[in-house]
Amino acid sequence: MEKNDLLFMMDDSVSDNKESIIDYMLSWTLRMSSVSNDNFNNVVRDYCKKILFKIMLVDIDMINENYKIIQSVKIWKQWRGIDLCAEIEFIDKNENLSKHALLIEDKAYSSIHGDQLNRYKNIFEEHYKGTEFEENLHYVYFTIKERDRIFDDEILCKEAGYIAYTMEEIREYLWPGNVVIPPTGNEIFDEFWIKNWG
């Protein structure tokens, strides 16, 4: 192993299992965005909220205008073949509960195959049909690849109604410009989001 390899993202096996790590880290990030009384690092929690808002609702102004707090985030990894499914409950400015469901398909090295996105979307929609989440379903594709390497995937995402994000785009949203990003002090967050291990 090279000296500059990131130890957290590698093990001694042949594969680095980056897609499993992405599942775990996105799950952790989204769960950390919800309100908690655990006295956790507020800087990290604020970044996690911004990441959730960006990937789920795109328009951050909409968040600030309409939502007050994230009440809860529940995550399921690899449910029916879907990388991540999340149920998010917001409290809006009028103190009303707003329920949203989020499907995330993530990629590290592979590309979207077959009718994967539509198949997962149909499973997701069928599951939430007739529930309080039904009107607020969100579909996201997340990758650690650069934007110019996902051209075909991006077309498939648009056709299936998914929003495509690269890790670099999320990083640019959090830390605009070519700035040196100071560590938060949370090794899990810093290793995944600040060090560019992808």
C-alpha cells in the first residue's frame, strides 16, 4: 500500500468495495443531518444537513423558505436491490410535518445497467403508494466519478427522472472555489467528504 493511500477506505482484500463504503457514508451523512440532543459536532451536523438538502431538494432557497428542522431520518441499505432508501420527516415553518422518501443509486466504477433506474423507481413508487410519503418521492444518482465520465449515465438519469450528482459537485457546493478545506475534527466525515478518496 502506498503511503498516501487512505487507510479508512481500504482493507487487505483484493477489492476496495467503494460502493459499499459509499452506501455506508451516505447513510451516515443523512442520519447525522437530523435533530439530536447528542451534543455532536455542530459543524459536521450543519454540513450533513446541507448535503441532504442539496441531494434531495436541489433548491436550497426552497429549504430555507419552507422547512424549519429535520425531525428524523431513517435509512435502509440494499432494500430490494436499491442502494439506499431514506424516509425523512421535516417540520415546516407552520409546524406541520412533511414526509419525504429518497432513493439513492450510487456508483463508484460501474455504470447504470439495463433498466435499473426505472425498475428501482417502480419498486419505490409501489411501496409508497397510498402513504403519507407518496407526494414527496425523490430520486438521486450519486457517483465518485467525474462529471465528464458519466455522460451515458446522466442521459439515463434524465430519462428516468433522477437527479445526478458527482461527489465533486457536492464538495463544490459545500466549499465553493479552490479553497483549502479545514478539517471538522470528525475523522469519518473528513475522510470521506474532505479528503478526495474517490
